Amino acid sequence: MLGGVGPTELIVILFIVLILFGAGKLPEIGGALGKGIKNFKKASKEPDVIDITPPEKEITEDTSSEKPGE
């Protein structure tokens, strides 16, 4: 199996995790672990290019300095 970890060892590990975290926390832990794996896979597929060009500024007319009526 997984590097010499058999079904008996997996059951013992799951039992210890259940004792440490409780049954109520297991869905939260599983969800967080799933999100972490998903983000890791997504990050490993993205290219390693970093865009350092500054964003273009929009040119807008500043009319706040004009006095009304002029």
C-alpha cells in the first residue's frame, strides 16, 4: 500500500485522529484538506511567470479645481 502502511495502521491512525479532533470537526478538517489539495494542484498547473508591469492609469478630467459658473 502506501509505503508499507497497511489497513491496520490506517485504522489506528483514523482512530487516533477521531479521538483528538472529535466527530464534529472531521468534516471541517476534510473540507480544509480538500481545498488545500485543490489549490496546490491549481498552483502547480499555472505557469511560473510573474507580471510586474504596472497597470495602466485611466486619464480622467479633474473638474474639482474649477469654480462653479466659470
